[in-house]
Amino acid sequence: MKSEQLHIKSESRSNNIKYLRSAYWLISDILTITKRSLITYTRIPQALFFSTLQPVMFVLLFRYVFGGAIPIKNIQYVNYLIPGIFVQTVLFGSVSTGIGLAEDLQKGIIERFRALPMSKIAVLAGRTVADLVRNIFVIIILTGVAFAVGFRVETSVIFFISGLLLLLVFAFAISWGFTIVGLSAPNSETAQVMSFPLIFPLTFASSAFVPVASMPSWLRGFATYQPVSVLIDASRKLMVNFPSTASNWTVDETLIWSVGALIVLLPLAVFKFNRSG
Amino acid sequence: METPAIQVNSLSKTFTKAKIKALDDVSFEVETGTVLGLLGPNGAGKTTIVRILTTILKPDSGSAKIFGLNLSSQANLIKRQFGLAGQYAAVDENLTGMENLVMISKLTHLQKRTIKNRCFQLLEQFDLIEAKDRPLKTYSGGMRRRLDLAASLVNTPPLLFLDEPTTGLDPQSRLMLWESIEKLVKEGTTVLLTTQYLEEADKLADQIVVINHGRLIANGTPSELKNQLGTSIVTLTFNDIQQTKSAFEIVTSDIKNKSVIEETSIKILTEDGPKTALQLLRLIDSSALVLTGLNISEPSLDDVFLSLTGLNNHE
């Protein structure tokens, strides 16, 4: 009896070690692929420079060109704008996950990865994690620009950083959706044009640049309740204490959207990757 | 008897989207320590076989074993037994040579402390040590292929898949790569190599499997394949394609031997070269056509290919 118990115990222990070992290799694989993608970004500094320049130009455009014509009650336009620009930036950043993946598929390096004993999920996860890191980098630069053009935090540093983390989490979840786009596209150019109709309505038919109340009634419903608006409203609440007209629970709703997107998109992406052999 | 390195048992694969039967009931074996040349024109199904045997692609039917391990159920064990170097030189052009090798070593789950040494050793072996810190973008085609081959060897696998290893390389680089492959074979590595070049198969392979349109059409040693053809080949050459075509009609209506047309020449396979040549000369003489060349020769592997597939290998 005792020896049987011992046997079961040692078996479960060896199982534990097996799980630990595969968890170790999964993380190691993800980090290796992440590092590879990040090195690629540093080897093509032009791409990183111009993809950072774009949101900066959006800030300048809306702050100094359009901003004067968009009066919003109880808030300065620059404070209204910046959370919206942050969200737009990280979402556009998540599009590059799909583009990068399509490019890798085209070049055949993924073919080699598939024949290695590495974890398959790591091929995708390494990419999404690298783009999360890239988004963090871009957001830090953009924060500097935001303060330079007159943006001020109306809550506290902790809340402001929570707002940034929230939109990074959301973008990370969405980037899994763009891995599916990247796996479906025949090449990186197509991945880019396929992403556009997905990301455009979500970013612009939202509360990012103007209040949704100014939109026609048929659009207003979508613009108010779609997840990107919920995220923007949550970020505004956390950064500049500007209440949402739609809900008092935007932060919780954003987290639910993010987790939900991850639960649906991640397995779909892995399924698609395994099938596209 | 030793377990064969590769056992392929009636593999079939159809790509439903493109409606192409990529593989149709293909079977063959590769003995451990030998080189198999998988020969066929573009789109014959060579890469599909490699992708299936390297666990990247699942076959519709049939089975395969690598060192006795079952492809469908023991893929993860199999993955540690082979290296794969591809025709597209699947390396990352933004990383340096060293970074590429370290990345592949890590993803192959080698022990961390052995990685640096192994990578240096491979860079040395493939004459890339001076270029190790340069991004691959700056490498020549030959250097990339060598790095690709080095990357497939990080875990010193007993089996190596080489998918058109020298396609698109200049003659000098090709020779260098051949030498590297021959050295690996000498050290005991089993190699499955796909190629469109008969010369390559002839030089490197112990056994040649010819496939076309997904079907295995010949399997044997290079000399066996050559013997299948009969003993000699008569080649007639003409001034232009029009004349060649007319001559081909005349020849094929009179002679039952297997014959193929290749630009401005006609090749006729025969047991008795001089006799067939005489017969042909009489035929041509009685027509208005002008013969510009006549040659009787031993069949080359090129001719084998031509007669098996009805295709010009260089097309």
C-alpha cells in the first residue's frame, strides 16, 4: 500500500517536472522569437522612426489644425485628444503584427521553425510580445510629445500609467486577431490592405477625436458601444478624469473585452497556424 | 538488418485548393548512411515529400517512418533526428550569421552552455567566421546557403534533408557546397537531397528516385537507371526547329524506338547504335531535309530523365 502511494507520488512528480520543463521551453522559445523580432526592428531603424513619426503627426494635426474647430464641454481639446491618439497608435501598431508575420511566411523562415522541436505557439506569441514591446517604446515617446503640446494629467501618475497599461493590454489582445490576418494573407502588402478596413472604422467611428454625440444617429450606437470607444473612454477616465457618457464601468468593460478577445483570437490564430502548413 | 533511415509507404497528398494531386502513392526507402537523390522537374512533388517527412505537412494517406519512429505519432521525437536546409535559404536576413545560428540552436533546445561553441565550430567549418557579425543581407548567395546548411546542423543530426541545396548558385559555390555535403556523408550522415540537376544527383547520390506529377517513375542506382535505357543514343541535329519537327515526324512514323525532340535535335534510344544510325540516315536522305550533325553516344542521366518524363530537364 505504502509503496503504491509512493509510486503514484513519484509519477505525479515526474509529470510535474515534465510540465515544468515544457513551460520552461515555451517561455524560452517565446523570448527567442521576441528577441529576433526586436533585433529586426533595430536593424531597420527607418521603419521604427517613421512608424513613430506618424502618431506624432496625428497629434500635431489634431492639436493645431482641427482642434480649434472642435469645442468640447468641460475639457480642453488637447486633454480630450491624447488618450484617443494613444489608443489609435497602439491599435495601428498591432496591425504590424500581421504584416510582419505575413512577411516571415513569405520568406520561408517559418517553414524552418515548423520543422524544429520548438513550441508552435511561440512563433506567434514571440511576434505579439515583440510588438507589445514596440508599442511600449512608441507610447513612451508619444507621452513626451503629448506633454510638449500641452497635455496634462488630471488624475495621478498611477492612474495615468494604469491607463497606458490598459490600452497596451487591449492592443496585445487585438494583435492576435491580426496574426490571423497575417496567416490568411498571401503576402505582407495584402496583409496591410486587409487590416485597413478592420482597423479604420473601429478607430475613427469612435470617441477618439470627436464626441460621438456629434455623429448621425445611425452611427452613434456603434460608435458609443464598440470596444475601441469603450477603451478610449476608460483611458480618458484614468488619465484626465473625463467621464464617459455611455457607462461608469468602462475600465472593467475594457478588461472584459480584452480577455474575451484573447480567449477567442489566440486559439483561432494557433488553429489557423497549424492548418496553414 | 539495420532499420532504414527513412521508410515511405504509399504517401498521397492532394492540395484541394489548387486541385493538384501533389503526391500519388509514393513509396521508397533510404538506408542509413546513404544519399538519396530525389529527382524531378519543378512542381513534381519533391518539396511536398520533404515537407511531409519533416513533419511540416500532413499526408492525406500513407505513412512514413524516420529511424523506425512513426511520423504521425512521434513527430516530436523525429524533429530531433533531422536537419532541414531549404531552397529558399530559410534564415533571417536581418540577423547576423552568429545570431541566426544561436537562434536556431535555442529553438532546437540545445543546452545553453554548448551553444556558443557549437556555433563557432559551424561558422569555422563553413568558412563564415569572418562574416559572423554581419547581417545576412550583406552575404552572397553561396554564403547564405552555407549558413542555411550550418543552421540545419546545430544539433548534429544523423539525417539531413536538403531541398534543392544548390538551385540558383554559381558553379564555384555549388562545388563548395557539394564538398561540404560529401564531407557530412563521409562522417555518416544520411542525406535526402532533392534536385533538378542530374549532374548533382549523379555526383552525390547512391540511389535516385525520379518523380514526376507526384508519381514515382523510377528508383535505382545511377547506373541502373542508365542501363534501363538501352546501350546507346543516336542524336540527329538540324538547322532549325521547323526542319527538326518535320524530321521527327518522318522518324517516328518509321522507327518504333523511343525518341524525343530537343530544340534542333532528335534523340533516338537504341540497342544498336550504328545500325539505327544507318537506318536514320537513309530516311533523312530520301527527304528534302538537311542534316547538320550525327552523334552516337552512351546515355547520360540527362537522357534517362528525358525518356522517363518526356521533358527537357532544363526547361
